[in-house]
Amino acid sequence: MKDTLLKEKPLFQSTLGDLVEVLKEELGFASESGNDEKDNIFPSGGKHYVRGMKELAKALHCSISTAQRIKSSGVIDAAISQNGKVVVIDVERALDILRVSNKKWGRK
């Protein structure tokens, strides 16, 4: 009953709560718990690839120049696939490699 009333109500008469309820039910925009995974870099499971130095720097939480230095050093070569200028990095594998790596990054 309430669902049909919301759909028939003119948009200018509806409240924000009505709009959120319709979006949640019909289109599945909001999560049920209300906990959107904003801070998580990789919200879903599975392989995670990034393309380019800017995205790698964001995934590693470092600057672009530090990400370029890490890539150029050859430490994470096993996680990198490069064809010309296009660089694709498996982030989970790169993080695992860096976790066990002995090299310290950043300024001394």
C-alpha cells in the first residue's frame, strides 16, 4: 500500500526519506546496513587491478613519484604487466611482495 502511494506521489511533494526508500527498494542504491564501503579501496572480493601510476599510488597510499620509484626498482615486477605505455598492476600481489621486501621506501 505504502509502496504504491510513493510511486503515485508527485516528486515535488515527496520527502527525502521517500526518495531514499524508493531508491533502496527499486534500484538497490543504498546498502541495507547503511554502511557504504567508502574508505575501503577494494570493496568487493576477487582480483584487483589498477592501471597507471596514479591509481597505483592511490592503492599504495603514497605519492606518484614514490610509486614510480617502486615500479622502476623492479621489486614488484612479478605483479606488473606492461604493454607500451599501458601499465596494469595486480595490487594484492604487489602488496604481498612489498610486505616481505627488505627495501625501505621514502626519504631517509
